[in-house]
Amino acid sequence: MGHRLSKIVTRTGDKGETGLASGERLSKSAPRVQALGEVDELNCVIGLLLVQELPEAMRASLSLTQHELFDLGGELSLPGAALIKESYLLRLETELGGLNETLPPLKEFVLPGGNPPAAYAHLARAVARRAERALWLLNAEEPLSPLAPQYLNRLSDYLFVCARVLARLDGGSEVSWKRQS
């Protein structure tokens, strides 16, 4: 494989446009570019989560997720491409099932926090939801593979359950919402 980026300072975006992998140039405010940015930010937040103390199985899953998010970015960079596979969604659903078995039922809403790993998982979940909304916005203009936004929906669920598990590490607990009267 050749070099992907031989020069970082290109100046090609100085007038508010950016290039897709297809060679097409779009405004940096275009819905496709916004969706790409949201997916990139999500991957960065997962990177922050990965530098925390995590159960090894969760670490492996999140590392794989980062690669899958690059596939999603590739799909967004190549209009018409479909790189997200149903197996990605099935993997998340399977892992969700396993993690859910270890948790008590929710009796109240959970506040983001508990400990640093749980807080980062909650942040990743919120960014995943935002990225999903960006994909649905883009989909309204340019139909996407239905698996792309579905993947982000499953991922946000997975990240929420990860946060619940992580809040319990080392004897910790979740922070439940208490209605303020």
C-alpha cells in the first residue's frame, strides 16, 4: 500500500471545501462532511475511553469498533459505498446481551459519571447519538445504506451498557437521577 498522506499541510481546505475519497469536493458545512466529522469525533472519544482501565473483553471490542468506525468513515467518503456489514451490528448485539446479563434492571435514569471510565463511555454514547442524527440528516438528502445509521444506534446502546458496567468497577455504582421538586 502506498502512502495515504504524503503531505499534511495541503491548503486545499482554506476556502471552506474538503475532498472526499471519491475526489469530489464539498463544502465543509455539507451534511456528508458534518457526518464524517461526527464519526471522527466519536472515534476520538472511544480512544479516550480506551486509555482507561477496562475489562479486557471490552477493550478488545472497543478497539474493533474503532476499525469499524473507519469503515463507516470510508463509506461516507465514497458516496454509494456500503462498507458497514450486518455482522458489525450482530457483534454489538451479542456483546450487549452478554453485558446486560451482568446488570440489574434499570429503575431510574442514569446520570453520566460514576468514575472516569464510565463518564467517558457516557460521553462516547452521546457523541454516537449525535453522529447517528447526522447520518439520518444526510440520509434525508442522499439515501445511505440502512446499516450505517443502524450501526451507530447499536453502538450507542452498547456504549450505554458499557458505562453501566464500568460504573460498577472496583465496587463503584451508577449515579441515578433524582427528580428535583
